[in-house]
Amino acid sequence: MQSLTKYHSKRDGFTLIELLVVIAIIAILVALLLPAVQQAREAARRSSCKNNLKQLGLAMHNYHDTHRVFPPGYVDERGSGGTIADNEPHWSWTAMILPFVEQGPLFDQINVGSSPRVVMANASNLQAMGNPIASFRCPSDAGAPIVQSNLGQRVIDSNGTDVGTAVMNYVGVNNSRSIRRTSGSNPASNAVGLFFRDSRTSFRDITDGTSNTLLIGERAWKVRTTPIFAGSLFVLRDMNAGGPAEAHGDQGMLGAMGSTITSINGNPATQTNRQMFASQHDGGAQFVLADGSVRFISENIDHNISDPIDSTLERLVGISDGQVVGEF
């Protein structure tokens, strides 16, 4: 009996239809997983940003323990009655707390307290001041590392050269309306924050309670697609001696301070709104309060943009408005 040999066909790979099915499945999985991956990454960045603010809050407390006051919003380089051009630099609170954020050698190198325009005329100093410091940058914000020339925030050194310092994302709380050099004389219409020119605010001045008072908040490089500058490390530019009492949105005080002139993440097209608080985190921005705690505050928080202090966000700005903040 002769055996029959059976031949079996051999498959060398996928058919075209099977390949298309596999590709479609992979595409669906990627579409499902990518948002989750992006959300996880943003959650990590937001957590890192929160930690930055917590460290800044701790630095502020340590500064207060040492000097018995919080650092000034900025130091007026004009001295007693002098004049200075509006594009000359002034040391801001960010320079004052460098020793308390593990940047003591940098503090010594740039000789904080001496004339900043002379300091910045030195090439090595200027290079150091142009290096971003991670603890002052929100990881979610991908803005330029150095203050750009098209947003009116650069300064001049003692040689008259236009220069810029590193960008940062955290600004001190100044006022509930337009940023002001001074604390103002009408606290009933403008909630006064902790930081202004030559300020010496202490814990005893925060009569509303440290857990009800904002200390520092976020400001993004961009709001949606419009650049608003964020902030500048080390120095800011004040208005000249003949300028108005308020430094509006296109002026230098917003380099280190912010206000609630508009809502969080408000309309960036309006120039004065560049002094607002903003972030790249969906739905709001993070703040450190005077007690050192960090809170994410919704862009939809109760906020009435008017002169009277009659909304939750305005009450959080004020250190001594005497009003009950409520839930936020």
C-alpha cells in the first residue's frame, strides 16, 4: 500500500487585511492611552510647581525669621529723592531670598544690595543672571529662558546696554487693582498685598490671618496663544520719578509682582492684564499663602472687578481688609 504525501501550504506573514486590523487596533490604543499619559505628565509637572511654591513660601518664612519682615517687593534705587530712568534696574524680592533657596553663592557673586546697573555691566554677572533657576520656573511653562526685548521688561546696565535677566513664573501679590508702587491710601477700594516698593511687611501686619492671605502666585509666559511675559528674576524696571502712582500692565513692576486687575487666566489681549496671575495648568493657577500652604485656585473663583473689596479673590489679596474670605 502506497502512502500518500500531503502537502500543506505555509503562511509567511499577515494578509493585508490582518495588517490593517492590527494597525487600527494600535491606533485606537494610542488614542486611548495618549491623553492618560499626557495627564500623568501634567500632574507630575503641577506637583513639581506646587513644590516650588512651597519652597518659596518656606524661604519667605526663613527670611522673615532672620530680618523680622518679609523682603521688599523691590528696592528703590533712587534713594532719598533722587531720579532714575524708567528702564534702570532695581533689586526685587527674588534677589533678596536667594540665600534661602540654596543660591547663596549667586547672591554673593552678583553682590545684591549694590548698584544693579553696575553689577549687570559685568559680563560674568550678567551671564549668571541670565541662567534660569529651576525653583522659580513652572515645569508646565515652556516660555523663553531670558526676558525678551519685545515685551518692555528689559533694563539697561551702567554702560547703557539693553539687557535681560532670566524669566521666572512666580510673582508676589501687590494689589487687587493695578499694581501700585506704594501700599496706597484707600484700603477700602484697593486690597493691599504684601509686596510693593521698599515694603517691610511683617506677620503682625497680616491681620486678616496668614491662611486667608495670598503671598505668591503663578504667572505663565503665555495665556492661550498670547505672550504676557511671566516675570523676571533678580531685578525689575520701575517707572521714572515723574510717572503716575500706578505702574500699569506694560510697566516693569509686573516683573516681580502681580495683581487681580482681572480674573486668573484672564484676557491677555488687554495690556494692563499682563499683571494678572495665570498658569499653564487647566482651570486656574497655584498660589502659596502667607502661612506657607499651597492652594490651586480656580479661574472661576468669585471675583468682582470693581473698586470695592467685595469678592473672594480680592479679600485673599488684602492683608488687612477686615473682611471674611469664605470658602475658596
